[in-house]
Amino acid sequence: MDDYIKFEIEDSGFGIESDQLETIFLPFEQAGETKFKMQGTGLGLAISQKIAAMMGSKINVSSQCGVGSIFGFTVCLQVSQSQVLYNNNLAVTSNSDANAFIFDEGLAKKLPLNILLAEDNNFNQLVATKILNRLGYKLDIANNGLKVLEAMQNKSYDVILMDVQMPEMDGIETTKHIIKNADLAQRPYIVALTANAMDRDRQICLEAGMDDFISKPINVDLLVKALWRSPRGRQSN
């Protein structure tokens, strides 16, 4: 039996002009007064709409200037005991084989890794931690690049999942510092994690010395493949 769940979020902010209601879902687009446009990247709604689409839905919005906005979407979920579909940050059970991912909860035993997550966003930390815990891993977390370098002084890591945009020292500068100061034979496998998924963004990360690239929201299958591409993963194959 299908279960329909409707989500609505009411925002009591400034509201959105009617001619901007569609463009707000485009990457890097921000509506509203100019003085408030630099408070974010303009990617949140674009990513959210992508996640909703993966779940067979679409985010709708109604808004009135000076009053606020209401965002909502409805999803149809089918419950299954055999499969877990992890659609880029949202765990949903499904009977469908399409895009399904079954967690290998013994992966950490097959591919033991010391993993450091470099991420300053609390929600992203939680999502990555839950994904890796389901795969059998325990990980350490650093809130910025300086904390990454500090952690590396106390522990040897096989993989660093490196957010690109972080305060104090971002992922690009942190990676360059690691390469400059670490023994290349011993340095960790650095996987870029970024919401900026353009080819140019990938190129910047790789030119900085990162070894791999995964766009946010995290696709679990791509993350697992990246772990297997690490030096220890290649040795295990």
C-alpha cells in the first residue's frame, strides 16, 4: 500500500515576487532585497528540488510579498523490508529497483579505513556520519582546514572527505598544505565534497591535489566507489 506524506514549510520572511517563483530553484539564483542576497550560495533550493525530483516529487511555492512564503511537496513511499534507497542525503525505503542502494554494513571489515571528515556544516556532518556508520565505519570530524592539520598530527588517516568551502582554511588550501608538507607515499586519499558540481569545480579540486571528487548531496554508491579507489582499496582488489 502506498503511503503519501506531505511536507510544508512556512517562511515568514519578506516574500517573493510572482515573477521570481520559478527562478529561485535555479542554481546560484537568489530572490529578494539585495542586502540579503550574500547570506547564502543560492544552491539550497536547487539541491532541495533535485532531491525532491529523485523521490518522484516537486517542490511548489506560494508567496505574498510582505507576508511570507509556503514551500511544500508530497512523496509517495512504498515500504519494503529488503531494500533501502538512499537518495542523496534522504533515507527512503522502496520496492523499486530503480536507483536502489543496499548498504553493505560489513564494508569496513572488507576495507578498513581511518576516515576524517572535514566539514563545518552540522547537518552535513550528521548525514555523512550516518552513511559511514551504516557502512561500518567510525570517523573523526574536523570543522575547518586548521582542525584537519591538527588532527593529522595526532593520527594517520587513509581517507579525508574534504569539504571545499570551510571557514579559517578552506579545502583547497588545506589540500595544498597537506601535499606540500606530507610524505606523498603516506598522505591520505583526499576526496572533495562540494555542492559546486561544475566541471570547472572538479578541475580546481584536482589541480589543488585532491584525488577524487563527489558532489553534494552525497550519493552513497559514488562514495563507496571512491573509498575503493583509495590506495588501501586498490590493494584489497
